[in-house]
Amino acid sequence: MVIYELITALLVAIVLIGVFALFFRKDWTGAAIVPLFALVFLGAWAGGLWLAPFGGMLMGVFWLPFLVAGLLVALIIAAAAPSRRDELTEEERRRSETTSAGEVSRSVAALDIFFIAAAVALLVAIVVRYV
């Protein structure tokens, strides 16, 4: 059963990241998609395990909770992602020019910590559900 749930979460994550990369983020690179894929995959897996089973069954797995959880995680990530507009206002241009390397490195460190904390929390939720 674990294998089928893992495959279901994997397929949901592939489809959702593919749709989001295709339609919403034209500037995503492979390096940007991998952590997003990991979070959507883990979120879909954990959510599929913890949500009440509903919807259709495929190979003994209710796939709709996996889809709902993965979509929720993907939407939260998409909403939190900064927008990339071609045209910046004068104030935004001035602010981006005055941003120091220290501020950028602190932002990157904060995002790294968030990613690691979220991944660990989702892994703990998955392990707890199976134990």
C-alpha cells in the first residue's frame, strides 16, 4: 500500500508542477523546480495520508485527497513566490539597486530554513502516519 500511495503522490506532484511551470511561471529553471517539486510531493503524500478518504479509488488508494493536498501546497507556494514583472517602477528599480549582498544572503538563508523546516515537518507527518 505504501508504494501505491508514494506513486500517487509522485504523479500528483509531477502533474501539478508541470501545470504551474507551464502556465504560471515562464521563468522557472530546473534548479527552482526541484525544491518546489519536493515540497509539493511531500505535501501531497502527507495530505493524502492524513485527509479523510474521499473520491475515487485507484489501485486501492483514494487519489483525490492526494490531489487536494498537493494543489493546496502548490497554490500556497505560488502565492508566496515573488512576481517577476518585466517593467519595474522607478522605486522598485532604485530599491533593487541599493540592495546589499548581505540582505540577499539573509533572504536566501531564510528561504533555505523554511524549506528545510517544511520538508522535515512533512516527513515527520508521513512517518507518524505509517507508524
